[in-house]
Amino acid sequence: MLFRSKLMQRFFVTLLIIISMIFVTVYFYSVPVIKKKVFEIERNSSAIALNSVFSLANKMYADTKKYRSQALESHKKRLRTVVDLADSFFESAVTEARHNGLSENQARRVAFEQLRSFKYGDNDYIWIADQNGILLSHPDPRYQGKDTATVQTNDGSTAIRAVIDLALSQGEGFYQYKWNRLDSEKPLDKVSFVKNFPQKGFVIGSGVYLDDLDADIERIRNEALIELREGIKEIKIASTGYLFVFDASTNMLIHPNANIAGKNFLTLTNPVTGNSIAEDLIQVANTGQELYYKWDRPDDPGNYSYEKLSLVRYLPGFDWYICSSVYVDELRSSAELLTERIITIAVIALFVALLLMLLFSQWITQPIKRLADTAVRVSEGELSAKSGIRRNDEVGLLAHTFDTMVERLRDSIKNLDSKVEQRTHALAEKNQQLIIASESMASAKEALAQSEQRQRQILDALPAQIAYLDTSLNILFVNRVFADTFQQDKARMINKPLQEIIGDECFQRIQKQIRTALNGQQTAGEYTEHHQQRQIICKRTLIPCFNPDRKVNGILILTFDITTEKDAERQLNEAQRMNAVGQMAGGLAHDFNNLLTIILGNLHSVGDRYAEDDQLQHYLEPAIRATRRGADITSRLLSFSRRQPLSPTLIDIGQMLRDSVELLSSSLPDNITVSIHNTPSCLQPFADPGRLEDALVNIVFNARDAMPEGGEISFTTQSIEVA
């Protein structure tokens, strides 16, 4: 009944064709563009995530290079300090050897020998060569005393001789060459600081092996990898897309699949090309092209039929390949979802339009034309266009519905753009947070490294043995002096029991102090030990360390060498005793001299009174000589006590020798004979007789002590002319 009118039928058919054309035009013009744009946006999000992680990794590598440069400069400063310390030690050692009575050459040899055992750092050492290239001091006995012109490295070069020649011409400098460690034959890259000391006639050198720096760089690289792995966990691409990292040896460093992470995936094949998937990824690195391949899904393992796209960027510094991976159907899912919604809206609009045409065809001719015009504008991309029809009837409703459809389409596109922008902004914020966190960690690491370096240098420079123990008596820290005293490497002493390091005997001596310190009381004690063929006196102090609960959680051991102080104290005591003896001897000698004066006076009076009695004179003369001899002894005692001044006079040296021999004969053993060879001379020395006789007595007694098996002591007087 509705289609009886030909006009209505034609109108209906015509309107149906127009609406269908509008629908088809909107679909084929808008939907492919929308799908393409959404697909590109999802692909760009993958590239953005990849570039963010690549920038983070690249900055980590830059920080690593900066750390290596700073570490090398720090080692160079330490090498300068070590060479200057070696020079200072040489000066002090030579001065001490001279004071001990050694000649200049002997003193220099002693100093060179002591410097051979000078170690620091990771078994690093110093060496000394003269101006002709002869090694005067080197810890390796294979090179000690050798001509550096004959010492060759594995490649046949005379690196040490060349370095010495440069130092002689330049004064000082840093030089790099290959040389083996003391405990190895393998040549390694080494940087040495060599300084010429022309006034001493030698050069001093010391170096550091670059593989020590490379070990620190490898550690930092591993830390960067751990940090990067944590950052990548937070990044998602589409629904199940992800980022992964592998190195040039195709070892998978980071991958969300535990079956692949940490393994070599060179043998995994790309079903599309038949090549190794690792080789295909390497070929597209930094080309800007995506690798197309097929892979399985987590929910469908083993079925390598799902299409994937991967972007790859190569980081030369770490030798890493950073890749993004996303399933193609996930990239298309958003576009397909939007397309379905557009089709749904279009179908609904078409249904409404057909219904209105059937019911109100006579009223919609003109409005339909306007709607057609509006549809054309929309098909041309003007999504803000509206029909402008305002009616209360079905035509108005149709126009309003069409306008609503276009507005919803526009809102949907805006909503999609907004979501894409929000997601891009969130990724950018996450990337910025990762960069800030990386910079903060790098600054903290650098500050901590500098602080630890300063503390180690201060503790190593202290002239004391320092060690820190936990409550189980395991060593947690030692300084260089402690390690050198027990001739062990600092690093190898850490976490070892104290008893194993210092020995059972020394440990037994300090057990009581340790128990006192563990009870929370500071204790100190002195002990003696032999070090470098001499006996030294040390003072050991044990200081307990407490946690916030005031419980002992460690012990600090400080040991000082107080040998010099003890020697000074002993010498002071001996001087005080000698002073007391001198004072006592002076007093006794003075009193005894007064008594001898009275006796001598009485003997002279008796001799004068009984001068005619020859028998009495025979007995008086020995008594007078003995009394005078006693007066001479008291005179010496007074001289010893510094109470009597020197009394020089002309001496008959021959008579003095005869009197002295007669006096000493009874004090010498029978197996020692004394003879005098006196050359007649009119010359007489001018000296204190008592002091000269004391000197002769001391000479005889020293000779007696030097001849326990007996012998002959001979005195000879002779005049000698000195030109």
C-alpha cells in the first residue's frame, strides 16, 4: 500500500540509492584513512618506546665512559703521589743508613732494596733505573739489576728502555705500553708515571694496569643492564608487545619470556625468510625499517603463524641491539574496533532513514536534498558540517539524526586522538622519570666512590695498623699498614678470621683484650715483636663499637709503633743513673782524698824524723808511693764526676807506660803478655796524666776482652812528622 505512488516508489528508490552511496562514500573514504592513521599511531608508539629506551641506554654508556675517564685521572694522581712518596722514602732511608755508619753507596743499596718490597693498590709496585737504563730496584728478581735495553716484551719491543729515554728527555710524563703483572706472563695494557731525578742519578716509575679499570666498567655495565631491565618491565606496546635486548653474540640479555632470557637464540629460525631470527634483526638495525616475521603467542606456544613487526636500534658503546616487538593484529585491533563502531552507526542511521522515507516521503523531498548536500560535505572531509534543518516532524528528526551521526563520528575521532595523545604523554613522562632516576643514581654513585676513595687514602696514610672486626672476629676492613705488616693483600684479608691472619701465637696474646672489648670496655696494652730483623715495641688499643641499642657490633684495633719513645725513655733513665753514680763517686773521692792527704803528710813527717833509719825508709817509700797512687785514683774519680778540672802537663810517656803496665799486670790473665817498645825521644806530650792513663787502661781491658784465648798486647812509642 505504501508504494502505490510511482513518485513515492521513485523517491524511495532514489533516496535509498543516495543514502547507500553516502554510506559507501563515508566508509571507503574515511574508514581506510582512519584505520591507516590508527595503525601508524600504534606503530609510532612502538618506535617512541624503543627510542626512549635507546636514549636511556646511550646515556648510561656515556656515564660509563665518563666514569672510566675520571677513574683513569684518579689513578694518574695516585701514581704521582706514589712516585713522590718513593723519593721521600729513599731520602729518609739513605739518611738513616748514613747515621748507622754506612757509606753513601751502601746506604743507597739499602734504600733500593727496601723499595723493592713497596706495594700498593692491586699488587702495584715502583721501579727505579739509573741514567743508563740499569734497573736498580724492581720487585721481580728476573729484572733486578738488568739492563732495560735487553728486557723485551712478547712483541720484541724494549718498552721500559723507551719510557726511560722519554723521561730523561722530558723530565716526567705518563706513558702507555704492554707489560705483565708480577704473578703473570700475559702482557697487559699499562699506564705508568715516570719521573727523572737528575740530582740523584735515577728515574722512578710506577704504573696501573688498565684491565683493573675495565673490570670496574664491566661491573657498571652489568648494573646498567639490571636498571634497564627494570625500566623495560614498565613499558607496554599495544596489549602484549614488549621490548627486548641482545648483544652482538646473540645472547638474549633482556626478554620477558623466561625461556629465552639469558640464552643464545642464534639457532631460532624466522619462518618467513628461513634465516636466523637474530641475523635478520641485526640486518635491519638502525635502517629505520621494520622486520616482518612470524612468531608464536604466549597463549598459543609453538604455533609460529602470527605476524609480528620489530624495530631494531644498535648501541655501539655496549654492543647491544635494542628491539621492539608487537603483533600486527594488535596494531590493527584499534582501527578495526573504530571501523566496526562507524559501520554500526551508519547501519543504524540507514535504518532510521529508510523508516522515515517510508512514512514521510511527501515531506522529505527538500530536506533530503539538504541532507544530501550535507552528506557530500561530510564525504569531502568536513566533519563539522550540519544540515541546519529545524523541524518538529520526522524530517527534522532525520536531519537531527544525521547531524548526530556526523557529530558522533567527529567526537569518536577526537576521542581517539585524545587517547593517543594521553598515551604518548604518559610514555614521555615515564621516559623522563627513567632519565631523572638514572642521573640521580649516577650522581650518588660518583659521590660515594669519591668519599670511599678519600677515606681509604686517609686511613692508608696513617702511621698505624688499623683493622675493624665484627663480633665473630672476622675482618671487615684493614688499612695498608696492617696489610703490609702481615705481608698480605688487603682485599684477600676481608671476611677472614683474625686468628687466621695474625697467627695463633699473636691471637692468644690479645684474647684477653678482645674479651674486654666485646664486653664494651676500651683496653690498651704494649707488646714486642720482631719485624724486618729488628725488635719493635707496639701499643695496641681495642675500641668497642656500638649500634643504636648500645650493643657491641664491632671492634676497632689501633696499633702504634712506640719503639722510638721507649728508646728515648731508656736513654733518659740511663743518663739519670750515670749522673747519680757520678755524684756519689765524687763525694766518696773527695772524702777519700782528704784521708789520703793526712796519711801522706804523716808518712813524710815520719820519713823526715827518722831519715837516718834505712830499714824504716825501706818500708816508708812503698807506703808513700801507694798513698800517691790512691790520690791519683781519687783524682780520676773527681774527673769522672766532673768535679775536678783537667790538669795538663808535660809527660814522660815511657815512664807512664812502665807504671801502667806494672799496675795492670796483676789484672790480666796468665795467657796474655804485655810488652813495651819505647823509642828514645826528647819530646814529651802535653796532656792530663790521669786521663791519658785512663785511656791506656781502657785500651788494655778492651784488648783483653777481644782475646779470650790469650795473646800479646804491645805498646810502641814513636815520633812521627806530619806534613
